[in-house]
Amino acid sequence: MRGAFDILATSGWIVLLVAGASALACFLILRCLLSTGLAWRIATDVPNHRSLHATPIPRVGGWGIVPVSLAALLWHASQMWLIAAAAAALAMVSQIDDRRDLPARVRFAAHFAAVVALIVFRPADAPWWLLAGIGFLMLWMINLYNFMDGADGLAGGMALFGFAAYGAAALAGGSPSPALAVVCAAIAGAALGFLFLNFHPAKLFLGDAGSITLGFLAGALGYWGWRGDVWPLWFPAIVFSTFIADASITLLRRLCRGEKFWQAHREHYYQRMVRSGVGHRRTAIYWYATMLAAVILAFWALSRPAWEQWLIFAVWYGVLGCCGLIIDARWRTFQAAHTK
């Protein structure tokens, strides 16, 4: 028992060192791209009627986060090489999309291929229908992360809180996985390095190369942890619940109206908060508080019986739904005041 404790303590220090080094590496890479002007040549986000910003901003955050994440996957967890390969492929396709606006069918085909490859070649011991459902949820995670990347500090903050939670659970859970903990710590650290340049007023954006890859990693590593009995199936869904709830409700609304859900818009809850006067900075802080609450709740639920865990899961999503109703009410009041 003493030896196991020492191993976990040593792993904890390694995880912290990796997170710090990743934050520094990501920050330096992105700062170099900005200072040399390369960031503007790689990809620039030009404002349109759906944007929440008013001036062109480089969208190269993925150029800092992705290399650091892939290096951690290959160096510290070589058994996850398939995740690294799929993430690299998605990053490349998404970078092309950042510059040339690829057709939706091409993007979705790449997402589908990455998810299918992971589940087919690294299947969990579960019924086929459950794996198919998980694959669908992973596809949704990829796309919803991209949909939610639209306000300063938001997507980077979700990556920081989400992957930090993964790392802590992988280290201290019932079936510890130090390698998974190190990888998640590296991604969380890279997200922190990115946030130094993305928090309002943002100097750069994440871009599809960053958001699509982070969405895939959130789903893939969540699946990997469940597959290895590191955490229950519901754990990733609570950790990333703030993004999942917002994007899912917005999608259902758009589908009910017969709209093309993959097209950019300004109907997400975070967009309504920014547009109604809360602003980028306070919106991010409110969301960070909700993300932290979700992480704390997820860790508390791990200690409860299985039926209570799923009850907590359902109640938490109900709470998020109530938060959405409050934002909707504020938005209606704002619209009424500005249409008189």
C-alpha cells in the first residue's frame, strides 16, 4: 500500500510538471506566431454578421495546442498512438477548412472516419449497440466543441477544466492510469497557455484545427478512460456538460425549425449572454464557475452508488436546463427593450 501511494505521489508531481511545461510550450509557440506575423498568414477570422468580435483575429490556437497534445500522447502513452494519429489527421483537415472552407460532407466524413477507426480497432467490452451510441456521441462532441468556440476564453476554459478533471480522475480513481493522467494534464496545460492569449480581449482564436481536435480528444480520451475502467460512462458527460447542454439544446431548436444546424449562427446561450450586455469577460467567468461546479459534482458522484450517480447526472442536466431558461428570459427582456 505504501509503495502504491508513493507511485501516485510521484506521478502527481510528474503530472504537474508536464502541465506546466505544456502551458509554457503552447504559449511560446503561439506568441512566436503572433510576433513574427505568421499567425495572420496561416488563418485569419474576418468578422461577419454572426461574429461576436469586430476586428480580424488570427485563428491559430490549434498550432500551439495540437503539437503539445500529440507529443504527450506519443511520448507518454504510446498505446494511444491511434488517438494521436486520428487527432493529427483531423487537425490537418480542419486547418485546410480554416483556410479554404471545406464542404460539410468532407468535414463530417473525416470526423466519422476518426471515430469509427478508434472504436473498431480499440473496441471496449460492450454490446455493439452501446459502442454505436458512444460513437455517435463522440461525433457530436467533435462538432459541438467547434460550435461552442465563439467567445473569448470559452473553449480554452472548457479544455482546461475538462482535461484537468480527466487527469485528476485518471490519477486518483479506482483504476489509476498515470499515462492517461499525464496526457490529459498536457492538454489542460496547453489550454492554459492558449488562454493567456485568448482571454478577453483575445489576441487569437482557437480555429477549427484546435476546436475539432479538442472535441475529438475530449470524446476519445473519455471513451478510453471508460474502456479502461478509469471512470464510469457518465463521467465525461458531466465534466463537459456545460458545452454539451448548450450545444444540444441549440441544435434541437434549429432542427425543429428546419434550419441547417451546421451553419454558423448566434443562438447559443453564451452568444446570447455576450450580446445582451454580459460581455465576453463576465460570460467566461460565469461559465468557468459552472464548469468548476460540474467537475466538483462529478468527483463527488464517483463516491456514490451507481443508481445515485445516474440520478446526480440527470439532476445536474436539469439544473443546466433551468440556467438556460434564465438566460432565455434575460434575452427576451433585452430584445423587447431594444425593439421599442
